[in-house]
Amino acid sequence: MMKLQMVVAVLFASIVVVLSGCSTGTVDPGPVPITDQQALQSAVTSIDSVADFSASDEMTIDDNGMRSSEYDGLAKIDANDLASVSAVFADSVYPVKWGRHIFWHQVTRKYDIVISPGDSSALVTITKILPGEFWVGIGFKTADTVVVDTIIKKPFTQIVKRKVRFIRIARTGNPFRNWVPVAISMVLGETRPDSLNHFSIASLEVERIGHSDTTFTDPLQTWFRLGLFRGSIPRFAVGDSIRVRVTVTSSDDSAEISHLRFGIAGDGGERRRTVMRLVSTSGGGGSFTRVYERIFVARLPRFLPIGVLAARFNAVVDVLSYGSIYVNDAPFMNEFWGVPYIVVR
């Protein structure tokens, strides 16, 4: 009987310990409070209306290695797209493929958060530091193939920025419920150090042919409202023709190379790049103004989930110095601006 009483006492004590949650005499302090800053940082990476554009701008500029000057396809480079390597005569070779190769495992993202003095609005500046190499394949082309003799790899550090504006809608104990994004800026990308750049983008014009035409001159101070209000993110129907025109000021006698990148979602499933045509040049003596343009057709990704009728993208004008591609020992110099847009079925 005594043994039975002892067993019952031990079991009762164990139950008390389990129910009380006590183990070593410490008290559970409960969940750590979330700050407004933490909630805002989480919002820019998780709310689709912001995160989709932010993810798209990274993928839009990544070529995943060397590509032809113009390409359009899935992100994975197949055997037919890889250039073979062969020995050729030095005087017959020239750049035949090029592109960025971003070191994704080294990418860092920073979030600078400023809450207004009245505590009613907030501004989040997203800064991404993208290290990588710009690959230039030197070789030649035949009627049905591209042969690469040498690959030149130029290291770079790309700084990419975008801003997001929030307003406070409540003052609950859960900061996640207190803020909503209301506007985003364009995206701006530059190589570092920027003192190497001999050129800069002066303006970017986006025209929905036959309907609207807008010119932008300051990407991080150009705002697009989220939603369907006036001044909101441009919305294009599938099949709309969009003309993009960029004006570049430069001290370089050799014209820059300008690419247009569009229709690339944040999942990186597709990538494409087209060459913008130089339509005018003015100035001289180390002070030039050049205008490039290209038309693209709005479209949705090849693979879109059932029931999804719209997708978010960035139309990015990606300007490279002449030497980035055509001078072997010149550094990679680049600036790009991107405009968010939505394509609807």
C-alpha cells in the first residue's frame, strides 16, 4: 500500500510540473514584441504588391551568364545556347555573347526605415548589393553557330535601390495590422564606384502607343500609387505596344550599348533582353547626348497559375559603357532605371 501511495505521489507531482510549464524555475516571458520597423521590413518582402516588383528587378538584370545580344527564353541555358570553345585567328574574333552572372549567395539586402514625426507615414528604402561578374565571350559567328574562343570576366558590384511609402491605418498592439503600402518608386541601379561611369541616364520615356506618354527624370523621387487611382502603376493589356525611349548624357566618344529588359517575373522562370536602337546623337568634344528607343509588346509569362489574370513586372533600361563589352581591360560600367508595370489578360 505504501508503494502505491508513493507511485501516486510521483505521478501527481509530474502532472503539476507539466501543467505549470516549470522546468528550472524560469518564467516564460512570452512572445517578443514586434516593432513598427520590423513590421515594415517584413511587409516589403511579403506583401505581393511590393515584393513582386522587388523580386522582379533582381531577376530582370540577371542573364545567368553569357547570352546573345538579344535573347528570349527560359532562364536555364540549354546545350544549344552554350557556345563551343575553339581556337581561331585573333584578327577574326569579336564579342559574340555577354551578360551578368550574379553571385546570389553573396547578395545582401538592407532596409532603411524612416517613420514620419507625426507617426502617420513611413518610408522604406530597399538597398540591394549584388556582386558578380560580367562575362564577355570573344569568338565568331557562322550561319548556324556561335564559337567562343575566350571568356573575359569583369567583376562588379551593383547597387540597386527602390523606395516604398506606407501609411498608418491603425494603432493596435499588432504592428503588422497598423501599416499598409500605398506607393512605390522606380528602381535605380548603378555600379560601384560610380566615379568610373562616363555616362548617366538623363530621362526615361514610356509610351503606350496611341494612348499615353510619360517621361521620368528622377527614379527614386518618382512615385506610383498602389491600386487603381490616378498616378498608379501603369497597367497594360496583353498585346499592347509600348515604346521605351532613354536619353543618355556621356563624355565618351564611343556610344553606349542600351538594352531593354521586360516581362521578367520575380520567379526567374524567363529572361529576355533586346538591344535598343540609337536614334539620335548630338553634341561633341566630350559632351554627348544620345537617345535610344525600342518597342515591346506586353505579355504574360508562359507559365501562369490557373485563375491568375495579371502579373507584375519592371521595364528596365540597362545602359552599358562601350568598353564594358568591346575593350578587354576596361571595367564594367552600368546604370539602369526600371518602371513597374502590370499586364492584365
